[in-house]
Amino acid sequence: MQRLSRQPIGGFTRREFLRLAAGGAALALAGCRPVPLDGGATPRVRSTAGATPPPVTAVAPTHGATAVPTRAPAVVLPIAGRITPVGDFYVQSYDEVPQVNLDSWRLLIKGLVREPLTLTWADIQAMASVEVMRTLECIGNPVGGHLIGNAMWRGVSLPALLERAGIRPGATHVIMEGADAYFTCIPLEKALDTRSLLAYNMNGAPLTAQHGFPLRALIPGVYGQKQPKWLLVVEVTDHYEPGTWEQKGWSDTAVIQVNSRIDEPRKTVPPDAERALVSGIAFADESGVQRVEVSYDDGANWQEATLLPGPDTTVWTTWYAWWERPAAGKYVLKARATDGHGHRQGDFKEASGRILGGTFPNGTSEIHRVTVAVAPGVADG
């Protein structure tokens, strides 16, 4: 397949890339291309842990006077399928953002097909559309990082386009290439997954230029590396071809590693609360998140969290747990998730010495930890 005539960033060889990565300079080069919901549906809750919070009270400082109980600020529980606003959604790109003219833009479906297609924007808009909730994560997302987001996407079915073109015998893979010359290759069965989508809307509005206008790929179970933006070419082939980032040493499959993040509490816990809310998100491949556990003592003991899954396993799972009020002091909180295959996050003590903190070349499944200070209160004297 003849590629668009643009040079890779800096022309790095694999050895050069690894040398830069070992020094932390390649983080910005991480390989990311960063059924309608019933609004009245009740989110599924899955846990063996108690989910009903007690009343939360605090004691106001009195400077020697009698302590007067006061109502603490309301604790807001997380929700299932939390949507990331477009302005907060992570952006990672291979090169500069292409400026696409819809009048001249075309999508080519070619290769081992019976009827190659050249589709205009009007052709895409005329097709039946599908709307899904879907989470995207960068393969270079660091432990506890924010290179992950969840949105509502509308677009056309990739399998429907391939079936319209007619796949010829011997086909095994599909190559996708964008206007920025970025390309990647996925197995044919992945492209034919009924959840594979070519999206043109994000959270109810046309894709922004940064997020791939006019068309980007959404492929289930894999990192953003396998979901190119500014799509121009879909080519059916009889072989695997390493793509832009695969040639740099990143994973050929880019399957999502089970991971989780602690969002609350951030740094401190108010004094004298009966219980503190600990919450965050977890994500995995198509097997989904089956369990999240939380530790308040640097991993010595673990408590199972309550899960709030999305509509399917392609959407992150929000979770929360109640931390029984500890004494004043500093604590190391950890969260670990287990996916549907039984893979559980690990605790790697030497992450700082590994390439990109362990994200290279397959993404990271390291446990996220945060240090939290519990302020002394009236009860502590």
C-alpha cells in the first residue's frame, strides 16, 4: 500500500526511540490516536460491599467552647457512564492537526474487495447511523493518568461498509490511514465486529478538528493507537503490516490492560467525618471490569468497592467505597481492578526505572496510589 508522503516524526529508529524513552523524552510520542442509552435507565450496581451511606456530620471548631455538630457538605456519589466533555477529552496526535475540506474529502474502501468504494461526505451522511457510548484510552496513559475519556459517538458501521464493498477470499487484515499519514493495521475479525464504528459526531456535535473531523475509527477493546483520526483510507489486505507506532516498537495488538484510577479523595480528608468516600474509574479490554478493590494501608488489607458499570464493556466502570474514619495522619490509598479474564493489576515498585513509567510497549496495568492526609479534628483532642 502506498502511503501518504509524509515523514515520521523526527525519523526516529526503534533504537533512537528507546534511548529517548529511557530518559522520559518520548512521553509525548506515545501511540495514541486519541445502542442509544435510555436516560431513565437505572445503572447496574455490582458489589458485595455495603452501598448505603450513613448521615455524614462534622464538628465545627470552637476554640474552647462546646463543640456543635454541623452538617457536612453533601457527599455526591459517582454515576455510571460518566461522560467527559469534549473540551476535557484528551488529545494525542501523530503530527499537526490536518485541515480537511469536506468538498474534496473522500473515504476510500479498497484492497481485497469486489467493489472498491469512493465515498463523499454526503454518502456517509446518507447511511444509517449508530450512536454508542464508548471510552477511549491512550496506550501511553501513565498510572493514574487522564489520557482517557468517555463520550457519546454517532457514526456509520464499519462492518456495513466492508460488506457493501464485498470482502474477497484470503483477506485477513484491514489497514486504516488518516490525513496526517498515520496508519495502523487490525485483524479483519476486529474490523467486522458489529461494535466497530466510523464516527463523525461526539457528544451530540460534529467532531472537532482535534478529535478527527470529519471521520475517525472506533474499535472495541484496543487503545487509541488502533483508532486513527481524519480517516481517508480503509484497505483490506491478506497480511499484517506494522503501522506508524508499531514500527516504533509499540504493541502490534494494543489490547487494553486492566487499569484503575483514584479520583477522590485527592489530598485530604475533612476532620471528624464518620466515613469518607473513595471513588474513581476502571477500564479493561472487552472482558470488562469484574472487580475493584481499595486499600487504605498501602496494600496490607483490601476492601471490595461498589461497581457502577456502563452499558457494556467498552465503557469505563465507575466505582466507590466507604472508608471508615481513620485517626489523623497520612495514609497511602491504592486501587486495583480485575478484568473478566481474571487479570489483576500489579504493584511494580520500580516503575520509575522502566520506559515511560511502564507504558511502553503494551500500556500499563500498575496499581495507582495516592497519599492522603486526614486532618486532626475535635475527636483527636
